[in-house]
Amino acid sequence: MAGQPHNPEMQVSPGAAALPLSGVRVLDLSQALAGPFGSRIFGDLGAEVLKIEQPGVGDSSRRFPPYFLKGESAYFLGMNRNKKGLTLNLKSEKGKEIFRKLVRVSDVVYENFRPGVMDRLGLDYGALKEMYPRIIYCSISGFGTSGPLKDRPAFDGMIQAMGGAMSVTGFKGGPPALQGFPMGDLGGGLYAVQGVLAALYAREQTGLGQEISISLLDVQIALQAHVGQLFLVSGKVPQPIGSSHETNVPIGAFQTRDGSYFQISCPTQKFYENLAQVISRLDGFGDLPCDPRFATPELRIKHKAELDEILAKAFATRGPEEWAEALDEGQVPSAKVNNLAEALSNPQVLHRKMVVEQDHPVSGKYKSAGSPIKMTQTENETFNPAPLLGQHNQEVLTGLLDYSPEEVEGFKREGVI
Amino acid sequence: MAGQPHNPEMQVSPGAAALPLSGVRVLDLSQALAGPFGSRIFGDLGAEVLKIEQPGVGDSSRRFPPYFLKGESAYFLGMNRNKKGLTLNLKSEKGKEIFRKLVRVSDVVYENFRPGVMDRLGLDYGALKEMYPRIIYCSISGFGTSGPLKDRPAFDGMIQAMGGAMSVTGFKGGPPALQGFPMGDLGGGLYAVQGVLAALYAREQTGLGQEISISLLDVQIALQAHVGQLFLVSGKVPQPIGSSHETNVPIGAFQTRDGSYFQISCPTQKFYENLAQVISRLDGFGDLPCDPRFATPELRIKHKAELDEILAKAFATRGPEEWAEALDEGQVPSAKVNNLAEALSNPQVLHRKMVVEQDHPVSGKYKSAGSPIKMTQTENETFNPAPLLGQHNQEVLTGLLDYSPEEVEGFKREGVI
């Protein structure tokens, strides 16, 4: 925000490095998951995120079950930390006027309405840029702002189905499965953040904002990564991968004596040899290191089923602690298949401060995932709780804009906020 | 790069908007997937990405099976478009010297070595920032640069196992499954790009670069999103989701008469009612809209198994085209579970230019996924092919740096490049 110190409360004391997005203000109209997951990253990086919600209603995720902390949805609390809460009826003329005033002192408008909603409100990029050419406008929608499917609703599961993720998740011959993390939604937020950050950087060079359109389906195509790439050059349709890999053998989850699973990853000759050595110490498995069927990567691909069967038998003879010790000592890349309780109590995860606490005025203290963007100079250690509906109305309207407390009271009475 | 026009070939003609990262130069030491998937985004956004590889060896993914286009790995070709190729032996003194000269005219150093590798080379952030405080340094590793697990190797499957994704992917009572897209790796690249872009923006304000450390495991914790959030507030360990959802019913994949699947997403009352109407037109399903067991969201959660059974029976009576028509007409959010061939030929995907072509000097023309960051002013329509090993040595060393062609020949003889 060169030359526009419009966010004085974020000035830091001399000597301390400001957070990377200090001074950036985001008007966040997004709801549910794809949008808010992304805009949480802006807040974590130090931007001032003004979450704008419909008066009396708010983000639909404020009502998402199943867990509520003193009436506040845990889902909402998690996805909306480090944001401020503002209500605004964008259908009213006064609401539009306030929104335009906010645009004038902001850097980014960020929304995940269906295409056309902002146009009908007269608040689309085309209308806003006339007034404020520096504004960056990012929309996230199921299918983007143009094309035959643009008006369709979209949910995470549909997007994972359409984009091909479900077709490669699960086990061969079985029904398709969803990826357990909602990547249909999350991917949209992640790329939206990249688009906005690139546009912020570009604006430093040009002085101009621009429009970014993120389609959840487009993002799935990008996330196909090498899986899609291999299809595009070969025309061979990939099958569900289970816990394994077609061409790097052995990779997979094997069940131990107590029912828990270990995922091993031995894509290289060296790692396979390490694994075979560890397994050979078990009774009846002494021949594995010299078994000619598994001597090279090509042979292991050919005899994958037989190797997997041997490994399944071997893993069933010991419990997870014994395997952890033996595999670590033998330098075999492997990991217990953790449930979320195990994942979130891993000492490495705690060391990296990936579980942080917020203190909410109504719900009290609650934990959420930390930021995985660790910056040595400017890491954010402040995790403010998700806002109550309209919690910062007064602060924003009288502090950032120049309305009087009486005017704000009037807006409230008239349903503008 | 305020005031440093060190990249004159990227100047654009007056009137045309430069790509958002025009003028940004990234020294990309990363290999395999997590790193290159991220740095491809820099290139797509207009940065000059110099991919630096070991002379005579190169990125290990140059040899990744199973498909090769005239000797070039399809995997490598896909993940490394819009990058230039430079070889450099970083263990030689001359190689280090050249690297330092490159740092002087670059913005970002980006690597995914195991922690400690760059320190041993004397090229870690601490050493580089002394010479060039504007440099931004981003490392991606399995577990980050500190903590009890920092020195461990990491592969996508292990990361998905440790971070909890496998525990929620697959079907209840069955073995854990990997997410079909390699989110253990991809997530690292996606957050690394965010960190670098945020640091680039911050540098415009402060004049200083900074260090960013991305841990693949940290990223998994972030990608747990609301799944992790609900665990953190409730202590209830989530189970594999299959193709369904515990608290939004009905959601799931149902098999049609020809064996293909449809994913339906009816998390709201209205969408459920639409679905029940469509289903009720089938013989024997006329009662569904009035069935009291499924009248409210709460009742549908309670009677999920019975509802899923009815839907499974109903879907088996018709083929996918009939379902597509009926569900669209009835306004039921749904999508065929596409394989990759179907996903990549969807008219919407093609309309959005999500399949693009590159022309490689050896391999010829090949397709890859487009960029999902659609910027109306500055979208990149140029997709250069992945580089040959050392393809741009001459250009970079004599053009960007000031070595003579004779010196470059000498570097080659001595194994420096």
C-alpha cells in the first residue's frame, strides 16, 4: 500500500518486522469453506480481513453442525480466525454506499458467490474499477465466470467427482471414494490466495489492480499433477491407487498385529534393500533380500502382487511400536497411518506450532491449526478468534470510515448493518 | 523489483499489461514433485524460473517412469514447463561463485533439499542474506528446518499417512487409502508459492527479503481444515468418509445401471426435496418425498443407512445419461464420477483453457494442465516446454551474467556446468 497508510493500527514498533501483509485490507464476502479457508491465510499473514456478512443471517457456516461452542459453530470458528466481523445489507442503497466507501480504502475484494450475484448488485469488478482502479477483485466459483457450466451450483464432492479425483481414490474394483480432506473446496482457496498475492505484487509495479477468477473445477485439473500429465501423454486412464503406486514398488499401507497400519514408501532400490533387510530378520522371511523376483524396480513392478502379499504377512507378525523401531533403525521411509488425534499430537507438529489457541468472547478458548507458512522474520504469533456477527461494525464504520455513532445506530435500526 | 530492470527481455510492448510476476527471477533448485509443482506456478505467472540442476544428472524426475517422449520423462515435462534449464555443480568453488552471482540478480532462492544440505554448501539463507539482503529464500522439506523429525526423508504417501489424510480416506472398516491426487507433495508447493509471493510483496514495503520454511507435514495439518477443527473441539476421531458425509445427508456416489457412478450433494433441505422429487418419478419410489423418516436434516442423519439403500436401488435402474438429464432438470447438485479422460475433455474445462500445449525441441508437442489462476488483465497464454538439461546455460551465463563463451566452454570441460 505504497503511500497509503490507511491502516494505522497495524503499524509496528520500530525494530520489529511487520507481518508480510501488514497494511493490506481485504473485503471478504466469502462463505462456507473454499473462500474462508483462503481468506484465513490472508489474516494469518497479517492482512486486515473484514468479513462482510448479511445482517441477522451471516455466513451459512455459522450454523454448520455438529459441534457448537456456546452456540458458535466450531466449523465457523476454525475457518474464520484472524478476521473482523462486519454486517452489511448489500441489497440496500445505503449498504452499497458503505461498501463502495470500504472499497476506496481497501486493496482486495474477495467473494465466492455464484457468477452474476455481484453484477446484479452493481458491485462487480467492472463497476468497482471505474471508481478505484487499484482494487484487486477475486472471485471463486464452481466453474468460473464463463463457459457452459458457469451458473451451476457446486459442492466439494461434485467437484472431486467431475475433476477426476474420485476416480483415482479408493480401491480397484470398489466404489470411488472422496479424498478425505475436502480438496475440491480447499484447492480453490489456495489458488485464490496465490492470484491475489501475485496481483498485489504486480500492483506495486503498475499501480493497477485486476480481476482474478478461480474455478474449483479448473483447480482440480491443476491438482491432477503428474497423474493427469501421464494420462495426457499416454491416453491410459488411471485406476484407483488404493494406498499404493503402479510404478514405484513397494509403496502401500500394511496392517500390523494390533490392526493399525504402516505406510511404507520405497520407490528407490536402496530403500527397497533396506526394507528387505528389516523384513528378513523375521522368522520365515530370511530369503527376501535375495529373492530374484524382486531384485530390480522393473521386476518389483512385475511381481507387485506377490511382494505385497509377503509384506502383508510380515507386517501382521509385529505391533506398531516394534515396526516403528525396526523401520527407523533400518532406514526405511515409513510412517504409521495416524488418525487425527495422533496426527495432531505428533511432537513434530507441536514443535512447529501447528496447533494454536484462540480466545473467543463467547465460546472461550479453542484450538485450531496453525499457519504452515513459517517465516523467520515475520511469522504471525497472534491468532484472534473468529468474529461474532457484526462484532466490529462500530470500529470499522466510525474508525475506518467516518460515520458517527448515531449514524451507525441508524444503520442498525434500518437493517443496513 | 523496484528500480532494478535486470530482466530486460521480459519488458513488454507499451499498452500490453505485463504478467504479474514479470521481472521476478527465481533460482529453482527443487526436484521431483513438491518443489517443481510450486515453481511451475511462478513460471505460469510470468516469473523467470531458472531451474538449476546437477551437471550430467539433473532432476531425478527426468528419469521417472512410465512414459517417455523421445527419451524425456512425461512426468518431468509436465511439472517443469515455463522454466529455463541451467546446470551447476554446487560442490565446486566455481559453481558456488556462479550461484552467488545469480543470487545477486535474482529475487528468490527456492529449494526442497533435506535440511542441512544448503548449509553444508555454504549457500544457506544466513550466508546469502549477508551478501544480498533482498533475497527471499524458501525451503520445502518433509518436516521443516527444526524439530525432532527434521532430518527424516519424506514421500507423499508417508506424509498423507502421518498427517491424517489416509485415516479419513477410504471406507469404514476397510484399509486406509491415499488421496488419489498427491496432496502430500502438492500442498507443500502451493503454500511455498504463497509464502514467496507474500514475501515479495513485503519486500516492496521494507526492501528486505526473508526466509520461509515449508514443512509438508505442517501443510497436512492445515489441509485438515474443518475435519481437524471438529476433532480439536470435540476429541472425536473422524472415520473414513467413503464418498459420503456424516452430517450432511444425502451425499455420496451411487452406481447407475451401466456401472458408472453419480456423486450427489444434497446438504440442504431444498436440494434434498429436489432429489426426492426426481427419484419419486421412478416406479416404486413414489413415496420418497413424503417419507417421514427423511423429512428433516436431523432425521436424515438418523436414517442415513436406509436412505442410502433406497438411493442405491433407485440409481441402479437408469443409465448415466438419463440420470444426468433428470438430475439437471430437477436441480439436484450432482455430477458423474469422471475418470481422467472424461474430466479432461469436459467442455467447461476446455472452455477455460485448462489443457494447453507445449512444443519441446526433442519431444515435440505435448499437452499439460493450464493455469487455474485466470487473470483478466494478465493471463499467461505462453506455455514454454520444460527445458533440456542445461539448455539455457549459454544464454544465462553470457547474457544474464557476463561470462564469455570461452569461459562457458571451460566450465563445461571442468564439470562446473
